[in-house]
Amino acid sequence: MNNKSLSAWDRVMLARSIERPTSIFYITNVFDDFIELHGDRCFGDDASIIGGIGLLNGKPVTVIAEEKGRTVEEKTKRNFGSPHPEGYRKALRLMKQAEKFRRPIICFVDTQGAFCGMGAEERGQGEAIARNLREMMDLTVPVIAIIIGEGGSGGALAIAVANKVLMLENAVYSILSPEGFSAILWKDSSRAQEAAEVMKMTAEDLLKLNVIEEIISEPAGGAHLDKEAIAEAVKNCILSSLAQYEGKSPEEIAEERYQRFRKF
Amino acid sequence: MIKDIFNKKKQVWAQPNKSIVNTKVPDSMWIKCTGCKKAVYRKKIEDNLMVCPHCSYHMRLSAAERIRIIVDAGTFERFDFEDVVCSDPLNFPGYKEKLEQYSNTTGLRDAVVCGTGKICGHKAVICVMDSNFLMGSMGYVVGECITRSVEYATENSLPIIIFTASGGARMQEGIISLMQMAKISGALAKHNESGLLYLTVITDPTTGGVTASFAMLGDIIMAERGALIGFAGKRVIEQTIKQKLPPNFQSAEFMASHGFVDLVCERDKMKNLIGRILTIHGGGKHE
């Protein structure tokens, strides 16, 4: 099956597929070493965001990753990849730590969106996301974000204020799920397929809109059909993106990110 | 009974007018309070800053009304930003017509009015969102106008005050609306680094992408009494967790008790309070 012929809705289905490699797969297969670090130092530890330190081709990096989980048990533990405020606060804590030690930050984005629940509101979901947007803009180390599955709205953007945003060929990135979009605009969530086609949520559409810098090709039929190949492709893309920041000053790195988003 | 007369009148007012948001005051002598549902003499509530004299419910204000009661008379100078126009990035069916329709009913170009003005004698950059325009939603025009206003404040060493009122990011512009959240937050980061004051005044309603960006980034966050403030909509949360939410959930008072708002303020005290904050900040610039 040629990926080129896939509709936007086909890609939504692929991005959500239970077979699709999630963040844990990439963390295990892209980095030489990885140590997970826990907690936001305020309230708790959110398992829907994995954060930690590791080595990429021998060089230190900080990794932030939204993880949906694969099994029922793991999905429950990880809240299906929908973070609470403490997840975003943990991410920010580790990103500030990365800045202190001058490590590049690699973010894997894969979420339907930030969690919509009582606790999330009580603990300031909006504030947590807002703070990440502002603070990430100021980071003086390179930030590379890779959208590997679903990039759902503010919950995705909160770890994607990056110098370079890369996207897997069959991943999607949007303001809202196609179901939510059609429910709001057409009062009919069953028109999700139609919504997916008009939302410009595929990698190809987003490249044209300059929302992303690069598309990482997937094996025919999807990333899950040749995992070794996709891990290598992701690794190579991260390495070539990071190479562009060698010799750049901290101020240049932050300013480049600011200008990247200023153009919208 | 006088009460019966009111009840009869109510039938007339209850006719829905879909082209305008339900808080838009109908052009009649009487207004039904959104809070206590009592009929109030229009002039009386207008003289009371659109606050119900019976239950103190704060009705929503248009941007023009907000500017009139907060900014010193005759000092507001509006930024034109005439080159900022909506590009309709999704070519969304009916969107351009909808914008035109809202423009006609509200007299606004989009959901925010920006400019400079004085409050209690202190000059500031002021942005006021208007929920009458497509629920105050944020697309490119709103995002760009606010960003330019923040940049103007940074360049001219002025404090910025943003009155939020928004349903969040504008769906019709898709991902471009989402990007506005990062863009405005970036401009605010630079304003912040310059040692200047950013005051957020959250008014009813403020949700979604606006809450999750500039509404929550003020050095000081003030909320108008009773304002709805939240990230996710109530209905979405109830569907997600499959239980009813308590009535005051996501109110200004709820947010204050959870530590996300500095001050909950009544409308008649708001101008004075903003003035005092600006005075303490030396007019906004940290020397």
C-alpha cells in the first residue's frame, strides 16, 4: 500500500492504531541510554508524560515524551496519553534542567489532547500549558519536537514549542480531534471523516502551512510494519536537525524559535 | 399584580435571536437578568454598569462598553492594524460570510479591540476581547493584533492590560489558531523580560486556548466577579468523567480558591483597583 494514496481520515486511523509504535519504542530504540526522572515537585508524577535524560550517539539529551500505552493496563496507567497539569509541569522542570546543563531537548508528541477532568481544572490545566508555551519560547538550548502519532491541540503544543517540528508521514496535528471539530462546527460528531479532510491536519498539509519543518517517511502501510526502519529514520532526522545548532549561541537559538512562531 | 406584567413581557424577550449572543441587550426598556431572571429596567442596569441591582450578576460587556467604564474618557486611541486580515487558511465553507455577518452586527473587525489609553492617569496598552464576535474566538487576526500590541508595549516601555473574553481558539482557522497561542506567549515572554507589567483581567467567559495561553500569564491576574474561567468546557468534562460538575466549578471564585487568580473584583471597583496596581508599578515600568 502506497502511503501517498491515503486520505486524511486513513491517517487519523493509522495515527491512533494500537499497532503504532509509541514513545517508549522510540526512547528504547533511538537513544543509547535513558534514565527516567519523575515528578513535578508540586503535586505528583504524571505517567502520561515520560521525562528523562539520555545519550543520543553518545551526546547528552533530555527527552520529554507523551505516552499513550499499548496494553489496557498500561493505557489506564498512562491515562491514554492525556496529561494532567503535573505532566506539563514535570516536562517544564526537566526542560529547565536541560537548559542548565546545556543539553538539547527532544520531545515526542502523541496525545489526543490535555485531559479534560475535574482534577485537571482544579490544578490549573490552562495555567500549566500557558506557562510551558511562554517558558519554552525562552529556552536557550535547541528543542526538537517529533509528532509521532496524534498531535492534539494545546496538549500537544505544550511540549512542541520547538526550533524544529518534525512529523511522521502518517501522524496528524490539529486544533481539535476531527470528532470534536465536527461536533462544534456542524453539531454532528459523526461527520468526523469529512472534518479530517478540511482541517489540514496531515503532515503534507502542515508542511505547506509551515507548521512543521520536515516529514519523516514511513514504511508503506505505516510505521508499525517496519519498526527498525522507522526508528532509524527518526534517529537520523533528530541528528541532522541537531547538527544545525552546533556553534549557535544560546541567544540565536532562542531567537530562532521566537521568529519561527512569530510568523504565524 | 405587577409581577404578572413582567411575566407577560418575558415572553417577548425570550424570542431567540441567533445572530447575536444571548447576553446582547435587546433593544427594549426591560432586560431580563441572566443571573436571577428578574426583569430589570434597562436604564437602571445601564447606570449600574450592567450589573443586576437585585442579584449583582455581572452581565457581559462589549469591548466598547468595557473601554468606556475602565479607560479615562477621551484617552483611548485605537490601533488600526488595517493590514491584518483573515486569510481563511482552511478555505472553510461559509467562514468569510460569517465574519462579515458578525462585523455587521457588532461593528467590530474581529473579536478584539486594541489601543493605548490612560487608566487613572496611567498610560497603558489595552486589549479588550469581545465575546459578541464569534464567541470571542481567537484566529489569526486576534492573535496578530494582540501580539503587535504586546510588541508595541515592549518597544515603548508600557504596561499591557488584556481583558479576556473568549471561547478559545477559532476552529474555522484550524491549526493556525493554535499557533497564535504560542505566538502571543512568545511576545509576552519578551515583554516579561523587559521588566514591564502585564495585567490580565479575566472576564466572562474565558476558556480553551485563551485560558491555556495569555489569560494565565499575567504578573497579576484579576478576574471579574462570577466570570467563567476554565480550560475544557463543562459539557466536555461531564462527558469525560461521566458525572455532574458542582455549580460554581470554573467560576472566578473557584479559580481564586485554587490559587490561579490573584484578585476577584466587582465591576464598580475594577477601574480603581487597576489604577492602584499601575501606581504601585510606577505606571507599569520597573525602574
